[in-house]
Amino acid sequence: MKKGHNVLKLNSLTSFAASLMAIAAGLIFGLIILLLSNAQDALPAFLTILTGGFSEGARGIGQVIYYATPIIMTGLSVGFAFKTGLFNIGASGQFTCGAFAAIYIGIKWTFIPPELHWIVALLGALAAGAVWGAGPGLLKAFFNVNEVITSIMMNYIGMYLVNMTIVKTVYDSLKNQTKMVAKSAVLPKAGLDKLFNTNNLNIGIIIAVLAVIIIYIILQKTTFGYELKACGINKSASRYAGINEKKSIILSMVIAGALAGLGGGLLYLSGSGKYLQVLDVLAPEGFSGISVALLGMSHPIGILFAGLFIAHLTVGGFNIQLYNFVPEVIDMIISVIIYCGAFALLFKQIINKMFIKTDDEKKPVGNSVNSQPGNGDLNDQNSSHELIEKTDNEEAL
């Protein structure tokens, strides 16, 4: 039992170390890009990236929180699906549908009492995202269609459908974007704008943190969350245990879609002057959410900090333009850092293999009286491998 506890503790440490290795690899690659672009200003610019929002004081921190809020929600969406054995690559489409629903309600539904208007708009965003996430879930549950393929297609269907609907309902033809939402639909700022000296900040980050806590409780503290994760690990065993795997798959995608849709509502109801434009471009927040989920190892708390970290680097990336680096270089650095987050799982496997190898080398050979020479070592080695695999499954549950 003690050995299992130690391996579980080690597994958590390797997950954290893997994420740190991914971040370090991305930053080193970014430094190389800066050196190749402008060696003289590379180090000051690199330090600016590392300091991020802290270089601007309270206002910079406020900007970090503003950029982090939507990608925390899409990261939660992707991470929740990961935990239940599904790959929700459709967060971008769900995000866009949620954003449009929030904007539409914010413009058209002015009959709602002002104190409830923004709440109804967010609920509409949540519902729209849930509906858009349900499609891949239904196809996966009843026809075993790969959710990666269907969710990718739903991204484009959602983008074009939203563009078409905007033009027919809430279109500002002079600016090729949606009209301004009513003031009653804008999220309350609750004094955060004054605290961080920026008009972009509102209670969106508080809602995102509450979503993180709720998802954590669902996954770790409820029977419902346990069933979702068990179904993701092994559908056949879950079915044998009496779990309805079809229901679990559908609900997983519905919840994941709802989280992404809510993220869209939080961004476009923030009152920051951001509008949904009629462009044939998928929402980048959905794909950033995949990287945030990978970097946070699909753990709700890890996703929260990963989203803040990516936003921190984003603000720092904007500031290095002071050193005459072109915007393309900034985007490249941030993209490489995010891309390296996808290798966190690979780094974890490498660390686990190193641990098993080191543990095997420390064991004495043939010290067992009741066993043949070498058998004890072979059994211990197999036990180490099995314990690591078992711990991975326990951590997933």
C-alpha cells in the first residue's frame, strides 16, 4: 500500500515536471528565434516575455486575466473531454456558437429586466455550446463515429452558420461585424476595472474560477464524474458494471460544449470593444484551449494556471515590439511555446521510464531465499511497470 502511495505521489510529480519541461523547451526555442532575428536585443526581449504582465503593474496583470478567461474555459472544455476519454477538438465551433447566442440575446432580448439580462445571455451561450457539442457526442454514442472528425466538421459548420445568421439578424454592414450589445448585457465589473486599472476586466474571471471548481468537484468528488471517467477508460468494463456508456459519452460532449460556449459569452459580453466579425476564420481560443488542457494535464486546477501562464506570455509578447521585433516573430514564439505543451505527455513517459530503470538498477540480484535467482528481480520489475500503469488509471479516475 505504501509503495502504491509513493508511486501515486511520484506520478503527480512527474506530471508537473513534464509540464515544466514542455515550457522550458518552448522558451528555449523562442530565445533561439529571437537570437536569429535580432541578437542585440534578444536577451532584453526574452526577459520582457518572462516578466509578461508584471512589467506593467496592476494594469498588466488585469490584461493577463482578461486574455486568460476565454482560454481557461475552452481549456476546461477540452480537458473535461480528455478526462472522459474523448478528444473534443470542436471547442472553436462551440465557442463561436456560444458567443453568437450571447450577442444575439444581448442585442435582441432587451425586454429582459436589466439586472437579469447578462445572466440570461450567458445561459444562452452555455446552451448554444451544449447543443453544438451534443452532435459529435450523439454520433459517437450511437454510430461510433470518431469525435475528432465530427467535431472538426462542426467547427466549420458552426463558423459559416454563425456568419450567415449574423448577416441576417445583428449585422453592422459598415464594420462587417455584429452590432453593439445593450449595456444591460455587459458583464458587471464589480470594481475589478478600478482595482487593475483596465476597462477590459469584469466578473468573467470569477465565473471561470467557479467553473474550474465545479468541474473539479464533478470529476473528483461525485459518482457521476467517476462513471464518466470509467466509461472513458474502458467502455466494455463500464457497461458490465452497469454504467450507460452512451449516456456518458453524450453528457461528456454536452458539458464540454457548454463550457466552451460559456467562454465565448464571457469574452464577447466583456464590454472590451470586441465584436464577432464575419470572417471565414475559426476562433483561435478553441485551439488555444487544446494546448492549455495539455499543459495543465487535463486537471481543472492545472488548466486554470496553464491559461494564466499562456496569457502571461501573450502580454509579454505584445511588449517585445518595443525592441523592434515584428509581430510575426511574436506570434511564432507564442505558438512554439503552446505547441511544446502538446509534448507534456511524452515528457511524462520519458520520466516514468527513467524512474523504472533507476529503480531496477538499485535492486540487489538473487537476494531471495524462497525464489530462484533472478525471479525476484523480474517480478519486481514487472510489478513496477504494472504499478505505474495502474497508477495512471487511478489518476485518471
